[in-house]
Amino acid sequence: MEVATVKNRFAYLFEDGNYQLLVQKTVNEDDEPKLSFITEYDGIEIDLGIVFNNEDALDEAFGNHKQIKSGAEEYLSKLNASSSLKEFLSLIRD
């Protein structure tokens, strides 16, 4: 069986423990390119992200799968280690 290569991806999904993290190319409320990190905690959807100056910069960041995977692993590790949403938000600020 041959594995297909998908070009122009717009999302990655990571999972660890009880949580999933969706890393997605989106736009913010001002229509600026944004790399969103979306998860759910106790029924609350959390969308944190990085806003870029242009689509090319977003595409470059999104194309660095190794860095995104590393960041997602750290994010999910902190999420699984937290006992509350407040603690989780405190952990990811550090």
C-alpha cells in the first residue's frame, strides 16, 4: 500500500492522555493569518494562537512539522499535568 502525500494541509491533530490538540491555519477576528492551537478542557474550547504578518509566514511556520510536533507534545504534557484550567494556563505561560 502506498501512502499519499497531501499538499496544502491546513491542520494537524495530536493526542496524548485524555486530550487532543488541533493545530490549524485560521484567521483572527481582523482577518490576519493565525496559527491556532485548539483544545477542550472541561467542556471549554480553548483557542490560543500566533498571528502572522502574511500568509507566507504562516505557511512557513505551519510547514515546520518537527517544531509543531515538539510544541504540541509540550502543550499536551502540561495539559495532562494540570488539575485545573487556571493551572494549565499558568503552566503554558511559562
